[in-house]
Amino acid sequence: MSMLKIKKGDTVKVIAGKDKDKEGKVTAVNHKTGRVVVEGVNMLTKHTKPSAANQNGGIIHQEGPVDISNVMYVHKGKATRVGFKMDGDKKVRYAKSTGEVID
């Protein structure tokens, strides 16, 4: 996978799937598979056995990965596409809707 336009810590909006229109913060990005984990999106139920870390075991709810094509970066409350441009001799991301540099 080439350079991804979404990074850890970005706020994104889900644009497709069962959690469409939900927003959340990206907690993990997998460059190899092109998937992201977003807070509160694609909640999965996991049954765990008792272990040293979790004495009781039981049912745990956790976020599952979502394909990166199903999320859009949120800039000033609106979902926007992300592009790259050169700012002097540095490559930066910018919001295509406003043209403002993101980072």
C-alpha cells in the first residue's frame, strides 16, 4: 500500500457500511491491509477466557477495523478529501474543500 491519507489521531467520518455517518478518532492504521480502527465504530463482541490479565474472562466489546476507503477526513466539521502538496521543500497534507494545510 502506498502513502495513506489518514493518520492515527485524525477525526474521520464513516461514509459506507453499517456505521455510516458515525464520526470518531483513528486509534490505529494498518498500512499493509489498508484498514483503520476508529473509536466507537464497528463494535465487535469478543468472548475471552479467564487469564492473568483478566481474572473473570467474559464478553468484551471492542472496535474492529474498517477499510480506509470507507472513511473520510473531517476538517472543521465537514468531511473532505485529502491531498498532498509541496510547502516549500516539505510535503504536507491539505483539505481539498478549503485548501488549508492539515499538518
